[in-house]
Amino acid sequence: MFVGIDIIENDRFARAMQRRPQLIERVFTRQERAHCLAKANPARHFAARFAAKEAVGKALGMGVPSWQEIEVTSSAGGKPGVRLSGATRASALSAGVGPVSLSLSHCNFASVAVAVINRMVDPGKSNVELRMADEQS
Ligand SMILES: CC(C)(COP(=O)(O)OP(=O)(O)OC[C@H]1O[C@@H](n2cnc3c(N)ncnc32)[C@H](O)[C@@H]1OP(=O)(O)O)[C@@H](O)C(=O)NCCC(=O)NCCS
């Protein structure tokens, strides 16, 4: 099992968003932006997703090569998931990375994310055995 964790100060993230409005479009996918902007306090949901991308990067052991290629999804019930795409997904598959699980939490001052990679499979079998977390349901 591989674990990654990250924590972000909400106020600091909100200030960064105000200072650099392009940050949101650069880092977050259209679906992530829609999810966060629909909330009463978007900054903390963005901060949680920023933490999530860092946490997933740590669990993958490859950092965050592309912000948008690690996407946080939300089920109808609000449960977060991870969708990898592009070169990040390809690298994860070739490394034999299994489904990525994610948990988020936020309060007034901080947002945290924990990512867990449930298994590593034989890289030679990964293309047939792997299902990323977003494909589970
Ligand atoms: C899910 C729940 C426990 C969140 O607790 P909370 O203290 O209000 O909020 P936190 O700040 O700790 O967590 C918020 C995050 O929880 C996550 N979350 C929401 N619903 C979830 C669910 N059903 N399962 C897992 N995670 C969930 C989301 O990622 C959310 O952040 P986001 O809106 O930015 O995506 C709460 O909304 C709840 O009790 N829901 C109803 C019961 C339920 O579905 N429980 C399942 C988990 S045990």
C-alpha cells in the first residue's frame, strides 16, 4: 500500500487565487471548477483539491507532473475519487499502480487530503488488471 498526504492553508490559497486568477484554470479541470464554484466557499474546496493532487503525486511516487492529469471527481453522494489521464495515467499504468482512493476534509483554516494506492500489480499485467478508482462504480 502507498500513501500520500497534504495540507493547505485555506486563506493562503484564497490569496493566491486572488493574486493569480489564471491559477484556477491552469490547475483545475472544468469539472473540478464547476464543483468548487457551486459551493458557498469555493476556496476551501479548491484548496482540498490542490492538496489532493499533491497527495496523489506523493502516493504515486512521481510528484505532480501535470495538475490537470490528476483530477478529483465527486460521486452523486459527494464521495471523492481520482481520475488519472494523459501521461500521468500512462506512467501509473506502466508502473503497475492500482486504484487510487482519496479522502478530503476541510475546516475554516485548512484543507487536507489523503490518497491511498490499494495495490501494485505486476506491471506486465497492469493493462488488463487495472481499473482506476473512477472506473470502479
Ligand atoms: C461525508 C461527511 C462525513 C463529511 O463530513 P464533514 O465534517 O461535513 O466535512 P469534511 O470537511 O470533513 O469533509 C468534506 C469532504 O468529505 C467528502 N465527502 C462528502 N461526501 C462523502 C461520502 N459520502 N463519502 C466519503 N467522502 C465524502 C468530500 O470530498 C468533501 O469535500 P468536497 O466537498 O470538497 O469534495 C458528511 O457530509 C456526512 O455525514 N454525510 C452523510 C453521511 C455519509 O454519506 N457518510 C459517508 C462517509 S462515512
